[in-house]
Amino acid sequence: MQQANAALRSGNFLLAQQRYQAILQIDPHNAAALTELGVIAYSHQDCASAIGDLRSALDASPQLTQAQALLGICEKRLADPRATADLQSAFASLPDGKLRIEVGVQLADLTYQRGDIDATLPVLQKLLTLAPDNTDILFFAQRIYSEQADNTLNKLLLLAPDSARMQQLIAEKLINSGDAHDAIAHYQKALTLDPHLPGMHLELAEAYMQAGNDSATWQLARQQLQLARESEGDSATVENALGTLDQKQGNASQALVHFDRAHQLAPTDPDAELNLGSLLVDQGKLQLALPLLRAAVRDDPMNSAAHYRLARLCHQLHLTAEETQQLKLYREIRQAQDKVAAIHQQMNRQPVAESSTSGHPQ
């Protein structure tokens, strides 16, 4: 065993194999030797040989999770129906690390290929926890979630194409594409179909706030916010929106009341912290604003506006080191956001229509 391990460490796989096989001549059920032979075969892409050694190792010592993990991976590669059970058992037993992630990826891929989404999703959720920055796992998750979203949308279209929920969904998609004006019509139709649909008054109010910058539109938004408060109770989101409307209309004192109320309702809500802190800065209450803006960047680290407002406040308070740090974070986040926006623009780019013989676009 000492000779085999030394050969393995030096990269002399042939000698290591010979020594492990010599061990098996003395002790045919030596689990360590069987496992290492399986690992060597696996590393050389020889799954057919690896499977026999790994199964023998598990027969001798069933608690060898590494052997079970590699066995499951090899079985998947060779389309062995026992792969699912071995991968599931290994994924549940392995300590966190690269091997567990690899086993999870193989298990998720196997269940996905079989069309068993119910088995895939919990594995995928665990993988996202284990490796939140793994691009391959993120890509896989995006594909599955997109397919799930498409499937549920198609089902909704078939079951209730003229329902209030369908109108709400259309409106939300229009909002996401930047078309607040058309979204308003669909929100109104949804409310006509179901006046008690949860969340609709708030969403319609937000659509009004995006659609116009005039007192008439703001008044329509305020009416919907009041209806939202009456039908579903007060919330930080409603108070933030009311405060924003007051700011737009130049009523800073009333805006302060709403932002403070939002902060009371949700003490860690980054929008409430940012809105209240920013308004206090505008009123010259810098020391009161400082902890709020610090909390805003803590609770929403990717909010570039919060970093910028905190940087400007630090400049006023002569907190030079913190100002420099916040400006750096602000620039980095803005660059990342601009890059993401550019990629989304490429993904959503519409094909150019072919010209007609008259030379005008069709």
C-alpha cells in the first residue's frame, strides 16, 4: 500500500495499479485498493473497468461515498439504469466540495434528460447554494426556469386566455419592456374582470408613475395607491410610492412622513432607507441620513444609486476614505449594469425587415 500510494503521488499510474493489484492478491476484498483502482480507471476515462472495481469496493465497504460518487458518474456515462440511485445517494452523503458539485450536476442532468423536472429542481437549488457563481450551473438553471416559465404561460393561455390574470401577465410583460402606457390598459381590463385581484391597484399605480410626469397622471397613481392601502393594508411599497409622488409634487414634508412610515413598516427595506436618507440629506440633516444610507448599501449592495448618494454624503461630511470606497463601488456596479443592459439589448434585438421593391420597409 505504501508503494502504491507513493507511485500514485508521483504520477506513475502503471506502477500504482500493479501494487494495488498485488494487494488484492493478498486481500481480495481490500476496499481501499479497489477504490484506488477504480479512481485510476476513471481518471483515464475507462468507466467500464472502473465500474467493476468501484462496485467491489462498495460491496466490501458500503460507506465509501467517493466510490459511490464515481460509480454513479460512470454508470451515467454508460447509460446504466443504476446511475440515478447511486448519484442520489452520493449527493446526499458527500461533504460539500468539488466532487459533490460534480455529482449534483450529473444527477440534475440525468433527471432533466428523463423529463423528471420535479426531481431536477431540488438538486438544482442545492447546486446554486453550493456554487452560486458557477456559470455552467447558472446557465443550466436559467434554461430550466425559462422552460418552466414558458410551460406555465402556455398552460395559462390554454386554460384562461381571457382571464384577469392573463391581462395582468400581459401588463407585466409590457412594463418590463418599457411600455407603461399599453400596460395601463391591460391592468384596467384585469380590474374590470376581477376588481378584487390582489396586488393590481399597486401595480397599476406603479404603471401610472412610469407612464407620465404630469399632475393628472400622478393623481391617478395616488388614487390607486389609496385603493391598494384600503384593500390590502399598508406596506412599505405603498408608502415609498406615496412619498415619491409627494416629492414629485414638491411636498417634501409629506414625503418625509411617508418615507419614515415605510422605514417603520420595513426597517431593512433598502428603498425606504435610500428614500428617507436622501430626503434627509436634501433637508441638511446629514448625521441622521448617514446610518440610513449605509444601511441601504448594506441591504442592497448592487444599488448604484445608494452607493452614489452615500459617496456624496461622505464628501459633505469629509469622510474621505469612505467616499473613495463608495465611488469605486458605484463605478464598478454601473459598468456591470451597463454591460448587462447591452447584452439584454443584443438578446432582444428584433430582425430587420426586408425591403419591398418600392424601397420602403414592409
